[in-house]
Amino acid sequence: MVSFPELDALGVDRQKIQVDTNDGYPRIAFDWQYPGSAGSQKYAITFINGDITQQAKPYPEKLQNVLQNGIDVYYQRAGVGIGAYAQHPPFIKEIYKHMRAGGSFVTDDFYITWNEVYDGGSEFPADLALSEMPIPGEGELIKEISDMRLKWEPAPQDLKLDNAGGHPNLYYGWKVRVRQKTSSPVSVPAIGRPTSALGISTPDKLGGIDFKDLKSRAPNGKRSVGALKGQLTALPISQLEKIDIFSEWSRIQNLVNEGVIPSNARMKQFLMACCQKQVLGRDLNKILGCLSDIFRLEETQTGLANQGQAGDQTDPLKDMLAQLETNRTPQEILAGLSLIALPQAQVQLSIP
């Protein structure tokens, strides 16, 4: 559970934290800026009750959806006995299956049994393609925190300190290991079918999606920023501000996971809202992956992706993808998205 002191330490303004629910689960949202980055972005944390170590019964549906969509980081705080990996079902391997290549486990491996603290690092599954990453400045941090905690330890003279000057009793609650996934992502299993990045079951043989015309769809780069900004005057900006992009992203993912192709109007509305709220950059790769899954799903259902159907040259979804891959500012992408024509039946955008 994240706490206000932790948010304070990150520089989050408590007065601007938004509190609501996400499919019935409490959620907080706030603006935050990575140190050294150009500007702040919107972040959200949804709190889901459950026991990550228990696989005898299914995880809550919301957590299943999160895992199925793929994760980049698994952060495990000190959880009394959670670091005793050998005593639990192989939940780490389950999480690993859903982690993208380059993702990381950030775990506090120390656990408490009968008032003794043990290091569960040796119990962490060793047969996974993970590389433990060094933590800059860890040695100095160990010394500083250990010196402080030794003052509280009831019998510090009985502790056999390690070479770094620490001990499990002193490490519990703060010391973490970072293990990075080095292999290709492992697909979520499906019966008789391979799965896509979002867990979509697809045929064994696909012809592939032809994106070679994306360059011709993208802007030519010669229009001025001022000209692009001029296109924004006719946009329903007030409508975009009303969109809860976190809930809408969850709905889009659920649709795709169920094999339903979101409408072009819905995707355009969502992407424009992401640009308007300045949250596109952080999640761009995830959005591109979702678009790729939609194209693949279209191919699966229609078989037309490589057959040069008549409407292919005016495919709005490909035009949206081309806009996202132009490396322009969010406002410029927003202007470009606003110019993408939709079939008349899809022009009216709705706010869920």
C-alpha cells in the first residue's frame, strides 16, 4: 500500500491527488514528473485486495486483466512471509510469464519467521531468464541505514554482519534486488492457439500486417506548428477533458481481449484524449502494441489485411498509427488525429 509520506517524498502535491474507483476498486491519480524529464504526466494507482502468493484460487478478475495485458515492473515490498518463495506456490513464475522483455522484478526478499529475519533471495526461482542488476550507491545506503538501525536492535552485538556491514534484521523493509527479464516475452497460454501481447488468441499461421505504406500516411513534416495548432480550434476539447482515459484504456483492452475490435471512432477519441492530457509519451509503446493486436485481430476475423481490399487506402486506424509514429509533440499529433476522416456512421464520438 502506497502511503502519503511516500508520495510526499516523490514530490506529489497531496492537494491535487484525485480519488475515485476503477471497476469498483479504489484508485488515486496524480501528476508526477520523472527527475530530468521535460514535464509531468498523469499516473494512477489502483488498489486490488488479494494474495499474490495464492494460486489455489483465481486472482481477482481485475488483477488477471492487468497480468494478461502484460506488465513492465513487479514491485514487492516487505510482506512478512512473502519472501519465503519455497513455501509458496510458484507465483513468481506466473508473474514472469506476463512480464515483457526488459521488464524487472524489484523485490524485498527478506521475510520473518518466528521473530527471525531470513534472506529469501536464494529461494527466488533460479531457472528464469533474469539478470540481477547493480544498484548505484547501494553500499553507502547499506552503511547509513545499518548504522541507524543498529541503535534500535535489542542485541546488536549478536548480529554477524556481512561484508557490506549489514544483516537480514537490518535489511528487512527496505533493501531490494532488481532482476531484469532478458528473454523474449512468454505468451499467456491459450488452448491450441498462440497469443498476442494482450492475450488475444490468434490462428497458427497469419499472413502478417502490411505497414509499408505508413510513411505515405504520415504528415510530410513541412507544416508549421502554428498551422497545426490552428486545426485545434474546431476540436471538441471540452469533451476530451471529460474522458477518464484510465477507465477507457481498461475498456479498450477488455474488448480486445474478448476478441472485439474497438471502433475507429473510439480509438480516435481515446488517442486524442491522451494527447490532450499529455499522457501519450509514457504509454506510447503499450498503445502501439494494442493497435498491432487490433490489426492482427482484424486479420484473424476477416482475412483481408493482405488482400488489398478497396477501403485499405483510407483505413483510419492505419492513419492513427502513422500519426503516433511521427515523433511529434502531443499537440501536433492531436492536430493530425483531428484531420483523420471516419465513416459517417462513426463520426459521432461518445463519452462513456
